[in-house]
Amino acid sequence: MKQKLILTGAGGCMRELLWQIQELNNVQETWEILGYVDISDQYGDVHVGERVYPYLGTDQFLLDQTEDTNVIICAGSSALRKKIAGKLLVNPHLKFPNVILSDTRICPDVVMGQGNVISMDCRVSTNVCMGDFVFLNMGSIVCHDGRLGDYVTLSPDVRLAGNVTVGDESELGMGTRVIQGKRIGNQVITGAGSVVVRDLPDACTAMGVPAQVRMPKTV
């Protein structure tokens, strides 16, 4: 039996996740999408493939729920995901399941918090721990003994070798590689294609091959 689900946000991230949920449902009927909420109604009904999903209202629609309701936060930005979660978590009827999409491989001993999204074609190996509201975009890989804090974002095709730690609210750009045993601090951004070969401190931006800290990140 499919579980009912409401999505937040109306951007490309949300529409791409709608497509991935369609693909998952083609293999195994898992989620029934009721529609989406956003801060405005400018997008109206959203078309993805051959399906149409209705606009349900603003965040207040979710805050007014009096029955248990599954919600997925569709925001690629760690900071925005945290902001939305902070607003919605005040309603105890809102539930944030871990949404695992099609063509993934996840070891049974992986430990997750709540509200995580594991996109299609991801691989998560043994003894990996994730916090809350982590977003693994398509094709990301987390090898053995990885640790991902709350609100971490891995862009498409990120590769984390074994025993890598990524701190809260960090965003790793598309194609970032991190060699084994390195620690990435909290609120770190890496540029696309970066190769991280040494630890990165909190609140920085790093880019290049090998990745160098270029500038402090404004927080």
C-alpha cells in the first residue's frame, strides 16, 4: 500500500525528485504524491512527465495539519533545508521519512536520522551514519565508515572514500572527491570537481585539485 506524501518547494530539485519518485513507483508502488506546498502559488500545478501535481498552499497548509502527514523537504541548499525544517518541526503531526529512491544500494547497517533523501544511483556502504535532512543527489557514493552531519548536501557524482566525516550544513559541489580519512568541517562548501586531500576547517569555501581554501564562507 502506497504511503501519502507532500513535497515542499517548487524548484528544479522538487520536480526532479517527483520524477525519481515516479521511477520508484514504476518498480514498486511506494508513495502517493498528494501535491506540493511553496511560499507562493506562482507555479500553479506542476507537470512532470505525464503527471500533474497540484499546489496545496503555503507552509501554513502543513502547519495546520492535525493528522500525521509525511513530508519531504525538496531544497538542494543546506541552509534553506534547515530553515524549512525548523519551521515545520513545530507541528508534531508532520513526519519526515527517509526517502530512498530507485537504483540505490544501501548497506543494511547504515544508520540514518529523519528526513534524509537518497537519490537514484547512490551507493552507501557499511557502517555509515547520517544525521537529519541529509540530501544525496544522483550518483553520489559514501564508502565505509562515513559520517555525515545534519543538513549535509552531496551534489551529483560526489565520491567520499572510507572513513570520511562531513560536518553539519556542508555542501559538496558536483563531482567532488574526498580521499580516505579526511574531515570536512561544518558549513563548508566545495567547488565542482574539487579533490579534497586534507582536512577542511569549519565555515570555509574550498576548490581546485587539490582543493585549497580560497575564502572564508559568510555565515
